[in-house]
Amino acid sequence: MGNSYPAGGFGNRGAGNMGGGMNADGIWQAMEQFRARFEKKVGTRMGRGDVRAAVLALLAERPMHGYQIIHEIEERSGGSWKPSPGSVYPTLQLLNDEGLISAEESNGRKTYALTEAGRVEAARAGASEPWGASGTGSEGGDRDFAALPKAGFELAQAAAQVGRTGTPEQVKQAVAELEDARRRLYSILAQD
């Protein structure tokens, strides 16, 4: 994360200085940089093949309508990937045109299901789950990259709150806790 923070640290910038050279403005700036660096926006763009593979994988489990597909992908990716209707519905139409899915309309809503050819295609694709490929989904393996930035951001928010409202003793205690947490995080990497 080289050069992520202002040169010379956060410095002593007047009111709000929390001791140790860091003030509330500096914490908010660091927190915003951290959030911007790691936060994935809703609608994160994935490749066309990813939407197709996700639709096939989900429909292999059960018939669904388009909104359910979008919601399931978002849920399984831990919120890091929410495909837009503009990518899901054309994919559904294409799969229908290819004879891989069929659509049944009920109560004004189309429900999609795999055809026999679609089941063969889904099986051929294997257990590929695009929402877990990057390790962001709850079923995506041991590396939960979506949870780490969220936890770090929440920690930074708590630190900023202590900086704004805490007593000098509370700020000193919070700084010690954060320094200890930083050392423990590095020790996790050292275990490999």
C-alpha cells in the first residue's frame, strides 16, 4: 500500500489531535482511503461467461426467476457481485435461444429451468461457481476477501469514534490496542 497516506504521516494539524501525531481528520482520511481501496461496488462487472456459468449453476439447483438469480448471486458472493438485470436477462434469453433453459410464465413472472441439454451443459461446466472463484463467497473457500475489508473499515470507524469522543486516557488505550492488533495481524502472515 505504498504512498497510500500523506507524506509525513498525519501530523499535528491542530484541534482534534489525539496524541501520537494522529488527529481525527487524519483518521477519517485514512479510513476513506482504506474503504475506497477495498470496497467493491454493487454491480461489480464480471465477464459474460461468469454470468452464464452462474445462471447455469443456480438453475441446476432449482428453477428460478430472474430476480431470484440476481439475489442468489449477490448473496453467495457475500455482496461483492450483484449482476445487473441488463446482464442477467439477456443471458437468460440467450440460454433459452440455445435450448439450454425453458421459461414458464406464471402470475406475470417467468420462471426458468434447465432443459435436458442445459443439465448436460451445467454438468460439463462442473462445480464451477463464479461467485466463489475470487474467494468472496461464503462457499468460496478459506479466503473471505469480502469480510476482511469490511472488518477493517468497521475497526477504523470505531477508532475514529474514540478519537472524536474519547478521553485522552481512552485514546491512549485505543492506540495501544490498535498497535497490538497490527502486530497480531502480521503474526498471522508469519505463520505460513
